[in-house]
Amino acid sequence: MKKLLFLFIFLQCTAPVFSQVPKPNQAIKNLENNVQSVIQQVYKASVYITPYDSIRKKATGGSFSGVVVDADGYILSAAHAVKPNNLYEVTFPDGAKFRAIGLGRIASNDAAVMKIEEKGSWPFAEMGWSSSLKKGMPCISIAYPGTLAAKTPTVRLGYVAETETTEGFIRTTCLMEPGDSGGPVFDMKGRVIGLHSKINLSPEDNFEIPVDLYRKYWNSLIKPVSYTSLPQTEGFAADRYADVLKAEPVMMNLGQNLNGIENRLDKNTVVIKSIVKGADCQILGTLLDLKGLVPEMTLKEKSFLLSKSSMVGNEPFVEVKKGVVRPAKVIKRDEDNDLVLLQVQEKIKGGIVLKTVSLDSVTFVKVGKFLISPQPEGEGVVSVLGNTQFVIAKGPTAAYMGVNTNLKDGKVVISMVMPRSPASVAELEVGDELNSFNGKPVLKMEDLSAEISKHNPDDTLSLQLVRSGVPYHKYIVLKPRRLNERHIAYRFTDGRSERRDGFKSVLVHDAKLKPTECGGPLYDIDGNFYGINIARVSRTSSLAIPVALISKFVKGSGVAGNLQTLLTSKILKIPQSATL
């Protein structure tokens, strides 16, 4: 009996915190199941489209989205992306590529059609009826947001906010951005009800081309004509499911409806404050329980946290409870995944038991799962899992020096110094010869750009130059290149994380996180730990580092050895308390 009692106590103490999370109500689980069912049904029909150069026989820039709506290969898309008789390359989610030709377009309502040229029987989604829509109905976007550059479409969830605007569009809360144009929005029967057209500044303002317009002008749209006025209308049958599709009250208040679950999950979310680049910086952190991964003596009266490295300085403070902070020590940083492991010399109750968490990769069957990003104050941020794990490549212009170069007499010579650039600040001049960059010879003009592409903004690099025959040396601090952000999609309220690319494996979800709300944990509504929120990458998407990479980082951090060194050298000097 004593052995059984001991075993029971042991299991209670070692069970993960999220095992005690209350279950979501049945209406929310039913909605989640329905969303996932629709995704499985229509995902294959959502296609990635690029203009095609028939002379060079290759796709060119300017990608957009579309959806195949019958087995013959007719595709619905947006008129601002499609031109009659132009050729396009259509890529299905499985990677198969085919040629398509632009057919009709009506610029006034942004509707357009194209058709796959090859004969075949194509995966497709049925066209629905936008006339059946009701305010508050859930809807699903499956398209290709440009900032992600994913090879498969990304899912977002929302609801119908207006069935018809004054301009004749549907307004939904399914987030969209450039690249999504022409992408489909589905009802809960898996039918196309609208196509992505445009946005306003508010994330709530996403405007869709009503699918009934394609029905109304179908015979005109399948001809390769650009209409300057509306063609003749056609009649079409009514929707037999018009009375079945209804608003879902839980959809419009998911955060409130999941409050009970979020309140249990946010116990593993903390606030971290530090100085980064000379300014006060706040970010969230994730409390871990490392039982079974490191020796018990290492864990005694200590707590461990993960967060976003680029937003945590070298002398951070952690809010261990409301109004009380403690200094934390940086144990290790993982620059590739932007992770940092911290240790606090105090036991904080709780923590995600990392050893018990499944390390399996996120497969397609989980796409559409409802997720929660807990917040220390207020409601958690609810989202859906948008894709399987994929790479976010480092932006080719993430950092820059601010020079143009020419080749002169076999030497790489500066031909232009951009105003207010790092090169201008370092007083480089036109005519200076570039000999080496970080000790590597600069023999060709592309050598410089190739080396810069390996670095991040704020990296300090070493240049050897020659001016008027005299060698000299300069240190250059790279700065972020200011991208062309005139499009309204780049000016959304919360803003993007400064470090948001260069990740080898991430999960994407449609949470509207602020950059300061990254660093915390990401769960599904059943309490399963999915990873650490690492960046708000765009208007449509937030990114998370998956569990497998987190576990690998923690296991390779040398926690026991690092802590022993710190304690032996008495580096950790902990005050009794501090107040925010």
C-alpha cells in the first residue's frame, strides 16, 4: 500500500502542467473538427500562380493565388492579377506544375477566370453561394501569403463580418496580404464563397470577391476578354444549403470562450525585461521544468525559462510574480532559432515538463487545430495552425552596408556610397578599393554581397581598403535595409518583429501577436505544448519554434556544466527582491 501511495504522489508531481487543463466546450470542439474536415476536403484545389514566360520557358515574379472549381481545370482568381491570353504557371500543393491561360476579367468587381491548358481531371472545390452568407458565419482562407514563401498554402480562420459592403465585396476577418490575391475563402461545407481581393489598415478589413459574381457572368468570364463594363448577367440556381449554414456565436468570441483554459495555461508564461541596443525591452518567456533532462541537484531552488534571444539583453530580469522581479542569468543562446535559455535563482511553481512532451513533427492532419498563446494579463490570443513545419529563409536584403561597386583594373572599387548608410557613417568614399571583408579577399563584385548576406543587422564587420594607394582599415556596423513598405499590408497596427526570418523550421499560425508578446508558449486547446512563439512575421502570420528544436537546444545547452561554473565562480549575486 505504501508503494502504491508513493507511486501516486510521484505521478502527481511529475505530470505536465497542461494535463490538468479543463476541456473546451463541445461547441468549440465541434467547430475545430469542422474546420479540419473542410481543410482536408479542399486543400488540394488551392493553387499557387505565377506569370509564365514562354520564350524563356520559366515562371517570372509576381505570384498570386487561385482555386480550381471543376475537373476540367477552370480556376477562379482576381482580375488585378490575371490578363486574358497571358500564360501562367499553376502549382498544386503536392508540387505538380501545369500551364494555364488567362480568360475573362472584369476589373470593376475584380473577378477573373483562367484555365489549365493540359487535359486532365483536376482536384477541385465546389463553388458556393455568397447570397447564402450570414454575418458571423465561420469561413476559412487557404492561400499563399507572400511573406511566408511556403510551397504549400497556409490556412487562416475568420468569420463573415459583412455579407455585402457598399462596394459589393464580402468583408471577413480571414487575414490576407500580397500573394493571397485570388485565393479562396470557404464556408463550412467546403464550398468557395469568395476570393481574396484587397484589405484596409485594420486586420478586421479583408475584402472578398463574392462567388455569385462568377456565377452571374460565367459564360462571359470563360472567354479571353477584359470587360470595361459589366457583361450580360445569367441566372443560376439557388443554394440548397441556404437555411443550413448559420452564424457560430462561439466563433466571434473565441478568446472569451477559451478563458478557462487560458487561465490554466498562462501560469507558464512570464514577463522578461532587459536593455537591448540601449533601450528598454519587454518580451514574454516560457517557464520550463527540466526534470529528467538534467541532474536533480542542478534544479534545486532554480527555475529555467526560454525566450526570444534577440529581445533579451545580457542582464535580464524576470517577473516571478505580480510586481516582483528577479535577475536572470543567460545560460546559452541559439542564434539560428533566436532562442535564449535563462536561469533564475528561485523556484517558480509550475513549468512545462519538457521530457514528457511529444517531439513528433506537426503533420498535415493537425493543420486547422485551434491554438492559444497565453498572456500574463488579459485573454490569450487564439489562432489556428496554418501549415506543417517549413523553412523561413533569411531575407537576401536583411542587412546592408550601403555601397555599389564596379570592377576597375581587376580591383573591386566603390562606385557609390548611399546617404545615411553604414558606409557613409564610416566615411567610405567613391574610388576606394575593397581588398578584404572579414579577412576574406574581395576578388569579384559578388564577393561583397555574398559575405554581407551571411550577417544580420547590427553585426560589426572588418574591411581592408585602399585609398589613393594608401591601405586603411574600417569597422562597419550593418543596418537593416528599409524595404519598400508602401503597401498597406506592411503598416498594420501591431507591427512585425525585427528578427523574423532565417529559421530552419517553424510553425505558422494566424495569431495577431504584438512583437512583445512573442517568447511565450503555444498550446492547442487540449493543453498540448506546440512550441515557443518566436516572431510576428507579417499581417497574416506569427511563427513558433517547434518542440523538437526546443528540446534539442535545451539538451545541448550544457545546463548542468554551465550552472556549476557560474555557482563556483559566484557570478550569480541575487538581491532579495526588486519591484517593477
